[in-house]
Amino acid sequence: MKKLIFLPFLFLLLCCENKEPKLIFLQGDAFGTTYNIQFYSNESIDFKKGLDSVIATVNHSVSTYIPQSDISKINKGDSSVVVDSIFREVFKISKEANKNTNGYFDPTIGVLRNAYGFGDVKPLKKIDSTTLDSLMKYVGFHKVKINEDGTVSKAYPEIYFDFNAVAKGFGIDCLGRYLESKGVKNYLIELGGEILTKGENLEKNQDWVVGIEAVDSELENRSFEATVKLKDVGMASSGNYRKFRIDSLTGKKYVHTLNPLTGSAEKSDVTSSTVIAPTCGVADAYATSFMALGLEKSKELLKNLPNIEAYLTYTDSLNQHQFFATEGFKRLMPK
């Protein structure tokens, strides 16, 4: 009698366990851009609501575009703010990247970004050597720290945090963590051109395949110069081919990648940087770093970064378009 009851129950359990997960697509707005997420799940959960909650939490912590965010309050001089785990993790990623790049990655560059017109305030009318000298006083990651009580200390009140070169990537990592907390094992998150992957594309029974945007790609008709296979990694890109500002008075071109050591806003020979790393936040930080470092310094740094792979485009001495890829990156490119 027990067998008659047990066996159908066992059969029912096996049927449920073998049920194939469904492919789900979600789209939305986040961090000043849009996201596209595809993942496999059988759960009847309002994933969109959960993802939007994660986005709001990240914004409240590290968005300089929200006046009441923690980072905005700290930038305005509020020393009583106790930062959360998001701020701490972004700070930790930044500190490590700052150390590894010998200061070429530096989130205290905010005063320079604002001065050049890449922030949320009007740019300075004139930027000369004297102006840069005065601004550089407020740049340097060694001039800030998180105290034991969770508050932030700055050597000068004028120091302005700008985590935009890492916060978006870290925000994507947070979205991935949310999906995984709901049992999702296979997903691809694309947000503003940055990628985070987990597992595989089950429909095609292969790793996720994504494109690397060409330098001359048009915004409304994007083209790709290479593809790469990704699994359990993040990928981020940075480039100066769209993000720049022309001074209306002098006609001088300022690019959005700034050199924290000199304060300059002029192009290096690297025109775009695509980085693959264990997390999207880390990939984001180094993609920006390589833009400022230039080709030769980037190649030297990459020798000492075992978990970082890069694809860099650059202009050679004849002003010709070239690319450099680490051996690990090449192995991920379909032949």
C-alpha cells in the first residue's frame, strides 16, 4: 500500500525537477541609460520590480546625479553620512584599481570632470596651468578614507567623489546578484553596452556571444568589429569616439577620459578599451584606466593582472587604426 502512494509522488517530483526553464526578456531604464536582460527561470516572480528596487538602492548610494544620494551629501561636505555596503564595495574596487594603475584610476577626479564640463555643473570658462594646479590639490585617492564608524573623511572639503567609472559596472553586478538570489543560474545582462554573464545560453547550448562595438560605429546604426564568448564574467568598454566636448570659445576638444596625475583632458593613443574581468565593476574600472594609460603602459600593466583580459584599439604613428588583444581575450574570440 505504501508503494502505491510513494511511487506516484516520486514520479511527480521528478517531473517538476526536469521541467525546462523558460527564457525571459526584460527591458528598462537604469543609471542614465537602458538595460536588456535575458535569463532562464521557472519562478513566477515579479523580477522587474525586484531589479528596479536594486537600481534605486545603488542610485541612493553612489549616484552623483541624485541630490539626496549618499555620495552627493558627502560631496557637499556632510561628514555625518554613514555609507552602506554598496559605497564600501565601490570604494574597495576603486582603491585596488588606483593602486594597480599607480594612480591613473582615481574617483576623486570629480573636480576635474566638473571643470571640463563632464559633470552636472557648468564648465569653467578658462582652464590653464594655474587653474589645473589649484584643482589638483583636490585630486588623489590617498586623501580620502572610510572610517571605522562608516563615515568618510576627506583631506579637503572640496574633494568630489565621482564613481561613474565603476558604479555602473558594479550596479550591473548587483542586478546579477539579485537574479542569482532568486535561483537564476543562466543570464546575460546588458546595460549601457556593459555586460555581465552567468552560465550559458541554454537555447543554443553554448556560452553567451556578444559584440565589440567598432570605433566608427554610428549611434543609431551600431556596428561591431569583433565578437567574444563570455561565461561567468563581466565585460565593459570605454572610448573617446563619442564622449567629448568642444569649447565654444577656443574650439579645443576635451575628451571624457581625464589623466588624474596631470589633470589633462586630452586623448591618449588608445581610442577604445574593452575589458573582461570576474565582475563588471572591475572590468569597468580598468576599461577607463587603459584609456588614460595609453597603449604601452596598459600592456605592461596587463602582464601583472592575471584575471583581466583586454581588447584595445589605438592609432599608430601613421594614424592608422590598429588593435591589441591579450592572449586570454583572443581565446574567447570565435574563429
